Amino acid sequence: STIKPIVIATWNVPNATAEAWKVLEKKGNALDAVEAGVKMEEADINNQSVGKGGRPDRDGNVTLDACIMDQNGNCGAVVYMQNVTHAISVARKVMEDTPHVMLAGLGAEKFAYDKGFPKENLLTEKSKAEWSEWKKESKYAPVINIENHDTIGMLAIDTNGDISGACTTSGMAYKMAGRIGDSPVIGSGLFVDNEIGGATATGQGEEIVKTVGSFLVVELMRQGWSPQKACEEAVNRIIKNDPNYKDIQVGYIAVNKKGETGGYCIHPGFSYRVYSEEGHENITSKSYL
Ligand code: SD4
């Protein structure tokens, strides 16, 4: 069968998908592509859901969650890590340079400094000002705004036909200190099986973790479901479990080994970006509601 190199990412992130495509175009591997791609969003202070510029937790600390998975089923993750912008690259180092899969908090941060990552202040004036405003009422409805979030999950197939994925976020705005979402949890925020395909998620992390969403999408594709149908079923599981599903947003995207893609979410407003030899576009996701 013919190999179709492709990049797919949650949300309309043209800089990120273009950066990943540059790697694939030069016959680079999918792992390098997804890392380079999502780093664009981590560095972009205007994306207030990822990396530097991310919205803080209730205490005013920006804490990052990220994971990465390669074509051999290796994975690495950091959770609740502060003061280092490129959580995805630290996650990759965990995967490649340690016997572990996941490092948390101060341990992850110390490991990052040991590996030469710079210490940076991730809280921008803008995010700080919004947090100060929020604190006046401290009204905490533990829900993800339907449109105002853009965790980046990215999947790529390279010219060898190998698949890798990455997912990185500052998590839910004003979350409790210590809270970890789906994004750094392999199987929930991201899963890749090089024989089948990959999936990644955005939205209310708790719901994604409860249903092990990205693993579910990949396992459904293994059973022959299209990426589209698999994403729909993963959203349906959440809806079945949660009577309050109208208050939350979750979105999945997926790609299979053939380079077919799909995406689905609860509320309208989610989109995903696809880049291939056929061009690049932002696709409005179908939604349950
Ligand atoms: C989380 N899934 O921490 C993430 C949030 C998210 O855009 O997707 N934000 O639950």
C-alpha cells in the first residue's frame, strides 16, 4: 500500500502543522515532526492553554502536562511541571534517557534542568491579570470553556509510514494545585499503535481519563472502525456516562495507517488541522450537539 505522510492536530494551529510538515517533507521522522510541531504552540504566549503564557492554576502557578509516543510503542511524559516551556521535549527525554515513562512536578523540573532546559517564568502579564480578575470571585465551575481552550495534540505519519504523536497543555485554567488532566496520560490524551493508527484528545480531561479515550479510539480502529466512527464512539461513551455532558466539551482526532483522518466532539466549536501532500486545511469537527 502507498504511504501517505500526514500531520493532524487539534485546533486551528497552522504554524504548528506547517512546522511538523517541514520535518516530514525532508524525510524526517514522525517523532521529530510532532515534537517540532507542538513546540510552536508551547513557545507561543498567545496560546493560553499550552506552555509559556498558559493560564495558571488557582494559586497562580502555570503547571504543564505533556506526553509523547513513538512508532515502537515507547512513551514519555511529564506532569505538573513548572518553569520549563518545552514540556514535550522534556517528555521525550524521559522516554529516551530514563528507564521511566512519567516524571512529576519537582522531579520533572530538576530532570529538565539537568538536561539543559532553561528555567523560565511561564506566567505572562496577560494570564496573570486574567487570573487576578478570576480570583475576585474564585468561581470555580470545573468545566472547560467550550471554545476557549486549545491544548495541542498532534499525530504524524512519516515517509516510512511510521506514526508518532505528542500532546501538551497547561491544563484546565484555575485547576486545583496538583491536578493532572488527560493530556500527559498515555491512552487517555494520546495513544499510538504503529500497526493501526493514533488518536489524541482535547477538552475536559477528567472525562477523557475515565473512558481511556485515545486508547479506545485506536482499539476501535483495530477492529476496523474508520477514524471518524471511532472518534464518534469515544464521544458517545462519555455522553452515556455523564448526564451533564452538555456542560462539557471533549474533542478527539484520529488517523489510521492509511492516512485517513477523523474528528468528533460534543459541542460545535472544535476544529482540527490536517496537512498532507494534498495541501492543508482547518476542518470543522462534526459534533454530537
Ligand atoms: C486538560 N485536556 O487538562 C486538557 C485541557 C484542554 O485545551 O484540552 N485544554 O484537561
